[in-house]
Amino acid sequence: MKIGAQHVVGQPISDFAVAMELVGPFHGVESAQVEIQLKESLVSDIELRISPLVDEKWQAGRRLFIARNISETQASGKNAR
């Protein structure tokens, strides 16, 4: 899952098959923050944040998805135990 930000920012999430596997279970969820463990992948841990985007009348219409690789952080935490 190594895609440069210039190719992702502002694009519909549906354009990225790998990302759809991550966010598919959150269809219809307005906001969330979860950690997801991936099996058989170079990236083993992802933090996914979903936030509503509101218009000038404070009505939610779209959502912002932020996926962050936290594999190294998780690995160092496990090694410290």
C-alpha cells in the first residue's frame, strides 16, 4: 500500500481497491477511529479515522478517511513488553 499523497488526496476512495477493503465495513458510519491488523501484508497495522465533512450549514455530506501506517509503533510497543 505504497501510494504517493499526490495520487490520493482529493480522489474518491472507490478508486483504490486496497483502500476499499479497509473501509468497506464502515459503509454508512459517520465517524470512527479504529486500529486494523492486516494479515499477509507489508503493512501490518493501520489506524483508520473517519470524520464527517460538513457544509456551511453544518450538514454532513461526505466523509474524510485518513489511514495511517502504525506498524512500527505497534511493533516497538510489543517489543517493550
